[in-house]
Amino acid sequence: MPKTRIAVYPGTFDPITNGHLDIIRRAARLVDRLVIGVSVNAGKGPLLSLDDRVRLVQGELVALDNGMPDYVEVVPFNCLLMDFAMQVGASSIIRGLRAVSDFEYEFQMAGMNARLNPDIETVFLMASDRHQFISSRFVKEIGRFGGDIRHFVSPRVADYLETQLGFGNGKKKRGARVKAAAAGPAKKARKPK
């Protein structure tokens, strides 16, 4: 009987983006069981709580085209990635690559992980051209300044970020304009003599 191919796709998912969903869809076709590991990763200072991030990822899996198969699951973790991979019986780690800068970092991580456990392979999936520029960091930055985040995340994630945090859709921008208008007219610059 062939061995079950289990892979872990780890991340902070703060928030989950369309780029993450693209990698999840493609990785699910390669394995018998895909575990999406949502990292506590307090060092990154996540915007969303671990529970919220897990809930958003689970909601996205349910909403994907025809739903995700039963063999895709979401599991939070707070340990070394290789320890987590061993706990779930994974033989591979899935990582998405967007650019050359990602490759340098991921190459180092893959080397370190191979030293920790040479039996677990790292598999890189290139981001689709539509998603190469998307990152959670950019989504948060755009959203904080009132930009439209709906090009980069699903409608469900955008709704959550907009209603819970006031992100996106120009809401903060409009608020800033209202405050500026309430402060009175701008002072005219004096002409130089």
C-alpha cells in the first residue's frame, strides 16, 4: 500500500490573501492530505488574533470553488515548523515563491529545515503571475491608509477587515478628509519678497 503523502503549507496568514489561496488550490492537487499550519508567530506582531486567522482561513476553504476536499485542514501551531510537520506526519513543506527576494530567504530556511530533519522535503510553488505582487504586509498597509484591498483578498476577508478594523474601500481616507475640512481652510502661503 503506498504511503500517504502529507504536506504542510505554513504561514501567518495575517490576513489570508488571494495569493495564499492560489497556492492552497495548487498544493491540494499534489498531495493526499494538506495541512495549512497557521503560525502564532508573535515575532511578526500579527494584526489579527490567532483565532481570527484560523477562522478566516477555514472560511476561505469552505468558500473555494466547490469547497476544498476533506483532506485539507487548518491547524494552528506554536513550535518549530519541523516539529509541527513531524507531529502531523508530513513528508513535505509547501512554500510559495513570488520573487527572487523570496527565494533567498526560502532557500536559507529550506537548508536549515533540512538540517533539522532531512526526511522532510521543501517544495516550492511559484506564485501565479496574477498574484506575484500580493503579500499580507502590503494588504495591511493599503488597508490602514484606506485603499481598496478587494483586489488582493476575497470578498469575505475584505468584509471582515472593513467591518472589524475599518480597512479598505477609502473609509479612512474619507475620514481624514472630513477632519481636514473641519479644521478650517488651509492657510495661504506668503509670497517671497
